[in-house]
Amino acid sequence: MSTPATVTVEEIPFTPVPTPEDIKPGRRVRLVNISPTSLNGLTGTTQTNPNPRVTRLDVLLDESSTDFLRRDHRARASSKLKAPAPDVPRKLLTRIPNDCMFYAENDS
């Protein structure tokens, strides 16, 4: 005959759902989980906004991200996004949701 198995039940601690970072103006960010998808992974600097409770910020793309977007065929085909002109060194994206940005100051 076998002995009955014992089961130990432990309480699992509550882990809150991670929240997006509190994005501040003037910081370098990387765009993530955004539509159109041609913007995913691009980097830029958030622009100053006088409203402290804003949930969307303008992002000035850096030169390499602007160049990448200029050459991306998805940007040229998108009705939501206009590809930067050849003489534009840095494209300004307006009203980007803060939850689509993560700090990228240590990126190279």
C-alpha cells in the first residue's frame, strides 16, 4: 500500500502589471508597439509640451531614423504617414502616445 501524497499550498505574492515609463520631454526614446509598423524601433527626442498631464508627445526623429524612414517602402505606401523629403534631416512625428515610447538614452 502506498502512503497518500501531501500537497503544500503557498500564497503567491501579487505582482502588479508593469506600467509604461513616465516619459518626459527632452529625452531620447525608442518607438515600440506603434502603428504604422514602419515607426517601430525608430529613435528620437521628445519635444517640450506645456501640459504636464499629457499622454501624447511630439518626437523629433534623429537623422539615422529619419533616413531609415525615408528609405522604408512601408512608409511610402502608408496613408497614415508621409515619408520625409530628401532635404529633411530630422522628421517631426506629432502626437505619439507615451505608452509607445521607452527611454533609449543608452542605445548606440
